[in-house]
Amino acid sequence: MSKQKAYAWAGVDIDGANETKDRIKQIVRGTFGPDVLTEIGGFGGLFQPAWKEFEDPVLVASTDGVGTKLKVAFMTGVHNTVGADLVSHCVNDILVQGATPLFFMDYLAMGKHDGDIVEAIVQGVADGCKASGCALLGGEMAEMPDFYSPGEYDLAGTIVGMVDKPKICDGTRVEVGDTLIGLPAMGLHTNGYSLARKLLFDTAGYKVDSHVEELGKTVGETLLAPHPSYVDAVRAAADVADIRGMSHITGGGIIDNIPRSLPDDQGAVVERGTWPELPVFDLLAKIGEDIDTEELFQDFNMGVGYVFIVAADEADKAVSAVRESGTEAFVIGQTVPSPEIRIQIVNG
């Protein structure tokens, strides 16, 4: 018995994985620019950034996953969107510090190799990279028999970006009376899915293909709504205004994430009603009738995917610039002196 045949007997399809790698090479190459110095298949990826464009370059990196949103992909059989969700989540995380994304690397593991599913996932990752202007430099595709249930997989990734040291955005320059500008979410993005699935499927009894009138679409379509990259919108705002702090509204929602961009002696007042909350959040609140408002704003993004902070006299032009770039924007609150209560949600 050859080694490859023995491995196949143990449940690992080396030949199938090699065939899939050949299938996805062209997809990955589509994200390459002149900075990429290697082909797909090497032990490591080589990337030569345009250092001269930066005065004092600092690398910024972040790693994350898609979480249990993957469960919805398994249930629907739709696998070509979670890869883009992953990239956008990671890109937005480093965008908060003012970084330009350079390259991305993914990790995909499944119990039994399926070339069609892998190709769909990688296509999504590549789409996400192209949307954010970064290269898909490489990754890992692992087959782990008996580790994952049939038809399931895990997906994670790492983004590396760069920012000029004088332009690092860390919230230290935020002042009392500054304005919070929110960028709209398209859905749950990549957080809150464990609770959402519990409410929608277990409590309400919906199926993934149930069409819900309040949503105007199926539960599956609603839960797979994309997690967008906010790179273009933030750059548009930064061209006309001094952005002093930024928050990516992910795990912990508005409650936990906005304070991360504020000085220790400041808080923020967020005015509910200044942006449109998506129907899915109204439905989740209705089903989970015992969940109080504060928990909703901590478990879900409630329709705000990203927040940046500017001086009050620059808010109007920042909002206009974002809207001209193709993304909606809303003034959702202001900073206040509050060392103890870091954030308040009030009815606007």
C-alpha cells in the first residue's frame, strides 16, 4: 500500500486536494498586484510593500473567524459568501487603527475534502480581498477526518496591513463634544449567530427556507447577508475630515465596542432612532421578548456596522463624503465627559 493510498484509506484525499489547488490558482492570482512575488503553492508567500509611500511604516495584523454563521452556510448549501465575510471582518478590524490592508491568508479545515465547496469558499475570500484592495497571499487547506461532522468546515484568516505611525488612529485625540458617525450594517455580519439561531430556529420554529413577511425574504437569506468592508467609506471621510477614533461593531455590539475608541475619561451617548434598524433585529427582539434593550445592543450590531468619530464642525462634510462614495452614513451620537458610564443608549 503506497503512502497516498494509505492516507486515502485513513480518510485523507491528497489527490483531491491537489486537484482543488489547481482549480483555485487562477482565482487567487486574480487578487495579485505587483507587490506579490510568489506563486500559489510555496511554503510561504512573499510580499514587497511600497515602503516609500509611508513616512514611518507600522505593520498592523489581525486574526479572526466567521463564527457560527458557518452553520447557516451548512444549512443552506451556500458557501460563496462566508469567505468575503471573513475578509471584510478582518479588514475592518485593522481599518479601525487607520491601516491600509496589504495581504490576507486563510485557513480552511474540513472533515472530508470537497473541491466544489472549497472553490466556492476561496472564490468568496478572493472577492473580499479584491473589494478591499489586498492580495490573497496564501493559506492552508486541511482535511481532518473524524474531527468535523460531515458537510462541516471551519474558516479563519489573518490580515496584515500598514499605517504611517503619525497617522495611527487610537482614540486618544477624541474630545468631549465630538460627533459619532455610524455606517449601516447589512445584517448580523459575523456576530450574534448563536443567539439568533436559537431564537429563530428553536424558539420561533422557523426553517432556513422559511419566508418571513417581516423580513421580505427567507431566514437563510437574511442570516447570510454580507459583512461589508468599510474601507472606501472611511477613506472618503478621511479625505475631508480628521477622524479621531473608530470602532468596528462586532462581538459586544455598540455597548462594548464604541468605548474601545474613547479616552478613559470619556463616554458616549448614542441616540437610538437616528439610523434605520434592520427588520431582522425587530424580529429577534420580538421573539426574545425577555431580552432587554441593553443586551440587544451588546449581542447584535442593531444596524450599525462601523462608527468613526470627528469634531462636531466636521460631521456634515464627513457624512456627505461617505454618501458620495456610495455608503449611507448617520450622525448617531456624541462624546461626553463620563469616566464611569462609558456608553448610554437613549431614544433619539
